[in-house]
Amino acid sequence: MTRQCVVCGVPTKKACTGCLKTPYCSKNCQKENWVLHILECDNPGREITTADRLVAKIANPAQAIHEQTSTDYGFLSLSTREDSTALYKVYHDILNIVGIKAPMIHEWRVKGILYTALIKIYEAAGPRLDHANFVWLSQHPNLFDSDAVGVSGRERVDAVKTLLWAHIGGSEHTTLDEMEEEVAQWPEDKQLCWRFFIIVFNDCSPPVTSPSAWLAFGFCLFSDNPARQLDGPLGYPLRPLYAQLVKRCTFDEFYKAFITSSLVALMDKHGLKNERTTMPLAQEFERHLSQSPDRYSDVWGLKSFVLYPEQGRLPSLILFGFHNCGDDKEIKQLSGVYYTLFEDFDVPPSQIQDAAEKDRLFELITTLPEYHVSNTDKKFLRRVLNTKNRLILSKNFKITPETINKIRSRRA
């Protein structure tokens, strides 16, 4: 059967020799895509390590990074998003510019010489690599080598939980297991607030890979892509705002404000109005929190899906043309278009939502002055974006299980 190469699109009858599923036209194309495909291949030929997952994350910033990889390679131990971005840049240098492969990174980590090896690479590379990244690396030796790390990422999170438990009035004698058992009995929204407090007390921000908190507390408004944050990140103006709020209010105050859509009022009550109103996207942020916790626009499910397909909210995708896609390739192609709108051209999500509801998505996309769409792509978009949403919404159209399964079976 002839299919199109997933890398270059050339028709081919060849496929990955490991899984016999993914089509490639040549060894060069398979080699180019291997850092991503190795995680999905049925027979990759060797054990998949967290180094492979790290390499895939650097190759595709929109891809999720799971907790063990974050722990093994220093991300979970960092206290700020600025440091996370700096570490991302270090690995980008080592993998993409120097060309170090995953097995070598894994070997260095296992032997406890990762930091030493990274330093030597920067010293040998000279002006090929960014000196600022080298300076940051030299200031953070404790993140890498197993014999140098005083507190692991997991231990740090557990310590934060203990401090937080005392902060919200819990007994200092409560064990972590007892704490988890008690939290498990709370209402779902209260558990979400608890998880968010842990993130904030750990000096971090919820990424799209934690979609509930990412959406509920407004982080969805900003870029979640580390590559976009190199020039001056929009991803964490909320982190210092929430960091001040959780120190000034009680946990019960925060939870009550969250379930009553009054977090903005709580911020103003505790003297944070100026910080809130002078940050980027302040009006959008206020409007978003007024919808919390359960009246969000479908466009946020779309953004979650295209940035992190494994956790996108499938039912919302009916508004955005995915049910008109015929196969995996078209799902990926349409996802790529929306990814470009969100991450490259900063099209306001409210504008995308409004265009979807009015059946004007094709017009929105093809009239963006910066976005050059080929005639072939226009033909594709005209077909899949023939959504008839006005008719669907006017008749209170219900998403059937068959429609959801259709989309789920084709997910990228």
C-alpha cells in the first residue's frame, strides 16, 4: 500500500522496520524522525530511557515531558520558570548544536558525570555555544550529578507539601500518606486548589501538561512553549501574582473565591490590584477568571489539544473542524494550523472562538497578513473548516459517543 512519508510527504511503500506502521521514503527521513518515533515504535531495538524522552522534548517543545524525565534531568528541582528555560537552552545546545545523542546523555547521568560532561562540552565548543548558557550552567552544578544533589525533585515536592499543610492549618504531625488520604476526600475543586498551591509554593507555574490548573487559573492565556520564552517569556507573569496571593490569603479563602468565580476580587482585597491590572493580558485574565471554574470557552480545549494532544478535551474539537478530517495526517495538519495561530501569530483565542461559532474560521486563517497559505492548503482548509457551527449551535447539537470515538481514534 502506498502512503506518504511522515517527514517529507513523498509517496512510499516503505515503513519503519521496527513497527511496520510509520511510513518513510528513505533511511534519511527515518533517521531525521527517529528521536520522536522511537517513543512510539513497537520495536525500537533497545530500551527507551528518560534521555530519549528528553531528546524528544527538545526536538518538539509542544510535547509533554513526564515527571521522571523532569527529575532525572534537573527540571523538577528548579524553582523558577526562568531557570527551566535556561536549562532547556543548555540541552538544546548540547543536543541540536553539538549533536550529542540520547544514549550518551543517559550514560553520563547513570554514571553521575552529566554535569562534568556538559561543562567540558561548553569549554571545548567555545563561541559555537551561547556563553550565557555556559554561565548559567556553571552556577547550577547541584542539579545534575547524583552524588551532588542534596534534595531530589520528589523530596522537594514532599517538603513543599509538608510546609503547605502547616500553612493551611493542618497538624505538623500528619504524615504524607495521611495527608494524601485526607485530601482525597475533598471535593474535586478543592483538590485542584490544593494541587495548585503545591505548584505555586514550589515557585513554578502549571504547564499545559497539567491542563486543569493551566486552564482554571488563567495560565492558558500565555505561551507554554519554552522556545517562545527565550526572548522574554509571557508564560509566567501570573506566577509572582499568585505567589503573593497564596501568602496573603488563607487556603479556605482561596478555595471559596475559586468556586464563586471571585479570585479577582480576592486579589484586589489583598492589595494586588495594581499587579493584576498592569500585567500583560490583564483584561483577558479578569474575564477568564470570571468564568472559573466550569464555564470556559471551547477554544481552550482546542489549545490544550494542539499543544498537548494526549490531554486535549475531545468534545470541544467538533467546533474546529477535526470531525471533517479523514485520517491521522489531516488531524496533524489541522492541529499544525491552529498551533501556528496560537504560538506563532498570537491570534487571540477569543477571536478563534468567535470565528468558529460564526463559521468564519477559513476566512480568519486565510486573511492573516503574516500567514501565507498555499492553494493546496486552502483547498484542505476550505473542506475541513466547513463546520456549519451556526446550525449546530442553534439546535443545541449534542456530541455523540460515535463522534468522540471517531476523533479519538485519529488523534495524533
